[in-house]
Amino acid sequence: MLQISQQVEERLDCQPDAIAAEVLDSTIPLVLRGLVDSWPLVQAAKQSASDSIDYLTQFDSGAPLTVFTGPAENKGRVFYNQDYSGFNFANQQADLKQVFAQLIEHSDNSQAPMVYVGSTMIDHWLPGFRQHNDLALSEHNPVVSIWLGNRSRIAAHYDFPTNIACCGAGRRRVTLFPPDQLENLYVGPLDFTPAGQPISLVDFAEPDYERFPKFREALKSAVVVELEPGDALLIPSMWWHHIEALESFNVLINYWWRNSPAHMGPPLNVLQHAIMGLRDLPQEQRAVWQQLFDYYVFNPQEQAFEHIPEQVRGVLNPMDEASAKQIRSMLLNKFKQ
């Protein structure tokens, strides 16, 4: 296990129906101890894994879901295969009862294969669950998902939305890094990933410091926390996080929301387009475009456009949903040319 001395800052003053704005807007991770202790799922999990499975089963819609499985020799790591031509896990369709049966079958096996259900929308697969197991975040219109399975290791990655991850059953160890550690985490491909987000290629269980020497520098900025049933973790937008599920049965409930209008779209799309259009330009041209991006995007000054009549400022006006729709349509037409 990595030797990390810095712990995530704790808050003990939050309730499921009363999470302070300063917590939700935090730019550093915060562990909210006991936030969801009152959830029936957590109460069941504190009795036994079997009780928590029984509790979840009553909400099962019966709809098939995607299950990831990996051999025991992977030690729960969700990653690429040896030559990076694919991944080290398989996926299949199964219903929740079948997933639970697999987890129960291997619950006493220290060499169990990994069984893992990734981000799955609760309201579709477990309708009614949130009636008694929820956070009062409706004003943020969060996407709410469940993750469950046995022991697993999810490589360090970032998410654009802010996230509150609630430990419903089992235990989780989360190691986090600020966004500025990008260079030291040795991130893999942007467009070929195990689950959508670019991931660190460093194996946190056995870091290869000869291959990844800068990872030592990343560890200086790392913070770590272990979550017990009832605990929650606020993960700010773009913070890197590596997640380990530590028990034979683990459940995590996530609330995701963005602090900007949805019509703005995913920034990763902009990055990929910039790589296509700008990265391989001559250096002097890239420098000019960097100035343009700074001027128009990263450091825009409101008065900089006062010389342009407001009615013809176009995309330089404050962005709203109608403007975003027009830009999206214009870009789609340009891509077709």
C-alpha cells in the first residue's frame, strides 16, 4: 500500500437534508463522516452483506445491466491488457439477482474473480430506492448512480462533474490528487479507455518508479481516506481519484452535478478538437493561438469587446442555451464539409 500521510479533511456537521453550500462548493476533497448513516441500506450493511443484498433486491427492476468480470490474477485491477490492445476484463449482460448470486458464491474466497457493476442509474435499475436513501440535492439536478461488486481497483482518473460518493456497504479507500498533478500521473490514451475517462497507467499496488519516476512527486500532493458504511466523500471537479473496494461486497452511491449550465457541453470535446486542429501546427503558430485562447477563453476581459456593437458580438456575448445551440449547429455543419 502507498505510504501517504495526508488525510482528507473531515466534516462532521452535515446531514442528508442539510449540506452547507461551502461544502458543496469546496475546491478540495472533504470526507463527510456519517452523512448517510440513517439510510436503510447503510443500516442493513452494518448488520451483514447478506442483509444489504436483501435490501437492494426489493427494488430490483429486473432490467439487465452490464457486469465487468476479471480473473483473480488481476487482483481487482480494472485496466488494459498486457499489450494495450484491449482490456483485462470481460463484460456481459446479467440481471441484478445473477450478480448478487455471483458475489455470494465467492464471498468467502480470497482468490475470487472480480465482479463489478460500474456506474448504473439508480432510478432505472432500482426504482423506489431513493425514497428513503437520498441526499437533498434536487436544486443541483444530480445524476445518481450505483456501483457495486467485490474487491476492485479503479485507476486514478478525473471526472468533470463534482461528485459526492456515499459508501452504502463495504469499505473504500480513495487516494486523491489535485488537478495540477497531471504530468506526474502518467495518464494513458484520451480516446481508448476502460470506462470513458483517461486513467493513470501507474499500478498503485505496485508502482514501477523506474518507468514512472515522477509518480513520487505526485505522492507528495496526495491525500487518502477510507470510507466506512455511512460515510461520504466530496470529490471536486477534475480531482484525480483512485478507488479501491476493500470487501467481498461493496456499494457506492454517487451524486454527480456540474457547476455550470449543461448547454456548455463537455470540455474534453474541446480538448480533442484542439489536439486535432492546433497541436501539430508550427511552434510560432501555436504560440499565436495560445494568445487567442487566453484572450477569448481563459482570461476574457468584459471591456475588451466594448468596441463591437452588442447586436453583432455573436459568440462573444454571454453564452445562453440558444447561443450554444446555434454554435453547436454551426460546428456540425463545418464538420460535414
